[in-house]
Amino acid sequence: MAKEITTRKENYSQWYNDLVTKAELAENSAVRGCMVIKPYGYAIWEFMHDALDKMFKATGHVNAYFPLFIPKSFFSREASHVEGFAKECAVVTHYRLKKNPDGPGVVVDPEAKLEEELIVRPTSETIIWDTYRNWIKSYRDLPILVNQWANVVRWEMRTRLFLRTAEFLWQEGHTAHATKEEAMAEARKMLDVYADFAENYLALPVIRGIKSANERFAGAVETFCIEAMMQDGKALQAGTSHFLGQNFAKAFDVKFLNKENKLEHVWATSWGVSTRLMGALIMAHSDDNGLVLPPKIAPIEVVIVPIYKTDDQKQQVLDYCQTMKQRLENKGLRVKFDDRDTQKPGFKFAEWEMKGVPVRLAAGPRDVENATVELARRDTMEKNVVSEENMENHIFDLLDDIQNNLFKKALEFRQSNTFRVDTWDEFKTVIENGGFAYAHWDGTTETELKIKEETKATLRCIPLDDDLEDGKCIYSGNPSKRRVLFAKAY
């Protein structure tokens, strides 16, 4: 089965596309630029959803749902917001079809034109802040800590499964606060939640940072982000959290009476991650044999494959495997017993390797006789035989080791492909070879855009954990107070 996917060395982009298809994660749909997330891919997304949802609720947030359609006039109220999303918006102009009077099929009824066009949400700040105006009157109504799980549409011309599609799934948090300090603390807190999730669930090491003004979310005062390195040395933005200041409150006239009984505008944040994390998961850990999943978000943690040749052996082996399955499930593990008699064990091994199941157990007549089981771990492909009696403890330890090993491996890869550069030539070499470049930048958008134009590298973030350091911009030679992170990106 692995022979059906292109190797990473041969063509990394094609490897990714092949893996998404062969691992049965997603496929292109009949609607250009949109995808069908298949059951196995959606199961992984559900584990991400559930883990994040618990983290949001643990920090005081509640879920709600807002309309898919947004009046066009709402986008005109916040100037930078409309400018940022205008080219990506899908617009609904009519509300009815009718039979084609000139032939078969249907046509848009010209008499069913909407009085005001509706935008299919690319993000929900505008519709939510119009709603918050009715919810907020006093400081006693604050803070509002709301999240929604939804789909959004951004009309992408060049699409790629999970990484960039016209429609995708995500969550978007939208909070309202009485003070600037509270809102800024919220934006930072949610960035840390995302980083915690990425590192401890996805085994994906990330760099926390601030976006430059040029890369900032449309309508935000400050955008915080987490950036991850993929196996081709490119960066992928894995989550963003925005301090919106009072921009949307002013645009939608959302005011409250403060404790001094004076009217003032509300302070806001928004934050989100999407099914793009599926792409990050694939590209950070997987190999030429297929998907590699961290156990914490794997739909199946352990797959059991029975091996037998004769009917006399069959029932004995199946009963042995069924007992193991029950024991593991009683311990809370997610287990698949692949007892299909339509496929041979070798095919099953290859299939579950392709789908990235962390641990595979195999048992035959000799294992039944010796009370043993063959165990294989997906991340290193190592195999060994263990006692059936100690199986549960061995698997729990192994799952923890796989989770930690995947993070360690990804971190070591990032560290070995990250460089501090001081000259333009050094910078270009790092970018051309694929890697992260920490370089001095003079702080101007003009220089940032020139660097992008000449190298295709973007300023990924201004790292939060780096100290100030005097230097000279690698492009302009002008003074610089700190290094920033550049890379080519998805």
C-alpha cells in the first residue's frame, strides 16, 4: 500500500496529496475548491474538537451559534475588516429558482432578488458584534466568553485539501470585556491554550509570536499566533488569537455603563483554529508508509490483527484476540479488532500503517499457546513480543512513549533546521534550502514586502520569548532591536 504514495524526497507536495487520499482522510468534492472529509478524517477532527472544547470550557467559555449569512452592509462598518476579506467573500443575491422557460433545468428567478445581498460568513466578528449590542448594557453584563463551532467560506482560487479550501471547519471565539487589560489577557491566554493543545495533543512544537502589521488579522489591533515547522522546512500557522481593541464595538456601537456610571465602548478579542490543523498533523509526523498519529488524537489507539491458516486455528485465535480487545477496552483504550476474513494479515498491516494507528497487535496459534502477542509501534516500526499477562501496562507505557517521541522528533527537526542569520546571503541560503531564519528586520512594511518579493519568505512572527538584541536589518542595513522569524509558508 505504501508503494501507492509518492515519497517525501521525490515530491513532498504529491506525497501529501497521496497520503490524504490513501489514508482515507478527505477527497475533492463536486464543488470546486471544497472537500469531503471522510469518516476516518472526521474522526480525527472530532478528537481535536473534543479536546479543545474541554479546554475552552475549562477557561470559562460557553458555546453558541450565529447565522451563516451576514448582511453586506455589516462589512462596510469596519474599514480594514472589509478590505481584508472583500476578495474572498461569497455573495448570495437571490432566494429562489424557477423552471427554465427556454428548456430543461432551472434558472435563478430574477424577481427573487434580495433587497440586500448576504455574505456567506468568512468570519463572524460583524454578525456577532451586531448581536452583542443587544446583550451588553452594563459592566455587570461583562465579560462575555463565547465560542462557536462552525463552517466558513473564503473563496480561494488555489486550493489544497485541509490546508486551503473554499469551505472549512473551525471554531471561533469572540469575547467582550470591560477593560483593555482584560481583553489583552484573554487574547494571550487563548494563545497559550492553542500552544498547549498543539504541543500536548498534536505533539507539534510551536513558536508563540506576534504578527507584523502587514500580516495582522483584518480589523485587529494585535494578532498573536503559533507557528509550526513542517517536514519540508516550511512554516504553517497553527492558530491565531486577536486583540481587537474597541474597533468592532465602535463600528457596531456597543457601549456599556462602567462602574463610574459612564458610557464607554467594549473591548474585544477573537481567536480560532481550523481543519488546517489536520494538514499540520499530517506534514509534521507522517512518513513514506503513510499517516503517523499521536495517540491522544488517534481514533484507534490499538488495532488487533489475528493470524491463522486453518479453520481449526481460526476460532481459537479469534477468541484469544477478542479477549485481548475486551481487556484493553475495559482499561479505556480505543481498540479495533480487524477480524475481516476478506483480507490477508499483510494487507491489514499495510492498511493500518497507512492510517497511522499507533500500536498494532498480532496474534497467531503460537501466541495462543505461549500466552504472548506481537506488538508493533507505528512511529518507529519496531516490533517485539510481549507477555499477554502484562499487555495492558506495556501498551499504556508505549502509547506515552510514542506521544513523547513524536514531539521530541519534531522539535529536534525544527531545531536542526532553524538558523540565526546576520547577512542577506545567509538568509537567502536558509530560505532556499527550507528552514526557519531568525534575522534582524528594520520594522518597516516596505522591507518586509521586499523580502517576500525576492525570496517568497514571509515574516511569520515576532517571537514572544526572544530577548531584545541590537543589530542591523539583513535587507536594508538599518538599525534593528530584535530578531524575527522568517520562512516560506503554507
